[in-house]
Amino acid sequence: MSIVVAALSGLLFGIGLILSGMTDPSKVQGFLDLAGHWDPSLALVMGGAIAVALPAFTLARRRSHAVLGEPMQLPANRRLDRRLVLGSLLFGAGWGLAGYCPGPALTSLATGGLPPMLFVGAMLAGMGWFELAERRGAR
């Protein structure tokens, strides 16, 4: 049952990205272009997402199990460290240069276009590189 709920949640998220235009890299880059023709629509999408997520996370913090019975797994670490800051900067640079972040890039794969395929390939390569680096550092 939880796999069905996860699939439906992902489908709903993807449809929301498509309807809001967030799968269009030029829309994302327009939001980041503060000195040119700034497009504030991404801020409205983010605000809508926060408005939906905030009450859900507030409720989730009070529960030990999710609605489907799985244990609640919320992040416990609240520490800002060097790795988090550097990772965030790299993520933001990639997002700004490509106009994609992971969710819209995966959704855009359905178009069959080369740019989302290249982005997702590079993203997967980066994730693989990180896993290898973590394993080497854990020894």
C-alpha cells in the first residue's frame, strides 16, 4: 500500500510541477535573474508548497508513526556544517546554470528532450561519486 501512496504522491507532485511551469528551465532562470526580467512565479509556487507542508510537518512532529503505520522518519540533525553549506552552494549553482532541480528534471524526462536527460545523467553520476567518496571516507 505504501508504494501506491508514494507513486500517487510523486504523480501529484509531477503534475503540480508541470502545471506551475517549473519544468521549464527558462522559468527557473527567470526567477534567478534579479538584474534582468525577474519572474516571481517560482516564489509563489514555493510559498504554496510551504503553506501546504508546514501544517503537515507540524502534525508529523507530534506523531511516532505515519498514517500508513510506518515509523515517522524526520531529520534530527539541525547543525549547519561545512558539508551542508558547500553542498547547498553546489546544488544552487547547478540549479541556476541548468534551470533544473531534481524533481522538475525527473518530470521533464517524459518529454524525451536531451537537456533533462543530460541533467539527470549528471545528477546520477554526482550521486554515485558521492557514494564512492563516502565509502572511502568511512574506512
